[in-house]
Amino acid sequence: MSFGAVIRERRIALGIGLVDMSERLGISAPYLSRVERELESPPRDQLIERAAAILGVQMDELFVQAQRLPPDMREDMGTVVRAYRRLRSINGR
């Protein structure tokens, strides 16, 4: 499922309106609508973190859906890449 679809599905499941969600995030409702419809790229990191908190979704999962590493992992990119390669070699890929 795409980033925007995850946001929209969870927001609706929680009964949070588009305008309410956009106000909580501090962005415009039209911008959030475009993000949910995949007409815009996922927003900046701080908004992804805030959306995760509002929606009760794990932050890492939203970053995965945004096809982006969480900020703390980007700071230690070498360790992340080595761990990923090690895990893939253990799993025979």
C-alpha cells in the first residue's frame, strides 16, 4: 500500500476528517488531499513523524511506505547498509 493510501485509510478508520488532520499536521487540506491521492511526494520527515503519532502508526512503517529511511537511520547509513547486507546473506538472497 502506498504512503498516501496508508494515511487516508488510517485517518478514515479513526474518524478523523481531512481538514482536522491537516490542521493537526499544520498543512493545508488541499496539500494533504494531494498527498493521499499520490499527486504529491510524501511530506518532510517531521510531518511523517507527526502523522504517525496522530494516527497511532509506527513511525518506521510510515517511512517505509514513503520509501525513505527514518532520520536516525540515515545518520548511521553505513551500519544500516552492512546490517541489511548481512541479513540478506543469512537469508540466502
